[in-house]
Amino acid sequence: MSETRTPRGSGRLVLDLRAGDRMLVNGAALQFKTRTSVMLSNRARFLFGKQIMAPEDACTPSRRVYFAIQAAYVAEDDERAQFVAQARRLADEYSSTTTSPTARGVLAQAIADLEAGDCWEAMRRLRVLFAHDDAMLGAAAAPVAAQG
């Protein structure tokens, strides 16, 4: 998957996708059967590839917060508030049980990003905690999705 931005101000984004690539666009799950290019010509909430976390991969505290923020990002407007509240609750639970000031700081920044409407940045921040959770929880095999 690669992306190409069209001339500044045009509001268009071209994504080159390979067969098998996955994408969420405004809550709709897409999987591409063949190689294709897609041009998004208006504002859309989308995730692709490793950014997408499957429910079964939300198996550590940071991944559960990430999944709730992902759900808020792609949800319909009338559903978004419940996922924001869920992410906030999960982050608060994690913050109250961790001994890591770094983890608490990352969680606070991610929730601030979420509340400012920047879900993308909130998810990016949280990915740094995946390895921390794996190390602290002794996860034998971390999920492949949403790492990196």
C-alpha cells in the first residue's frame, strides 16, 4: 500500500493497494481482491493495513484503548461518543494500575488527542505502548496487526 497526495488544496488522496490489502472507510470494511488505485476526493475517516486492529488483537491494556479509539474514529457520528467514553475509561483504568510514568503520560496525551478530534495521532501515540505491555505482561506472541 502506498499513498500519493495530489496537488495541495485539491482535497484528493490516491492510495495504491495490493490484492489482499484491507481498509476501513467511514466504518465500512473493505478488502481488495486485485491490485488497484483508489482516489479519495472528499473528507473520509479511513485506516488501512497495519493500522487496523481486529477485535481479537485487543488483548493488552494499550491495545484495548487503541481499539476503542479506532472504533471512535470510524464510527458513525451518533455512535462516536460511546467509544470515546470507552477509550477514556480504559485509559483511566490502565493509568491507575501501571507503575510507569511514561505509560501514564502517553495515555494522557492520547486521550487529549482523542478529545481534540485527532484519533489518528492518538492511535499513533498508543502504538509505542504495545511493546511495553508485551514486556510487562509477558505476552508470548504479540499480535501482528497494528504494530509499527
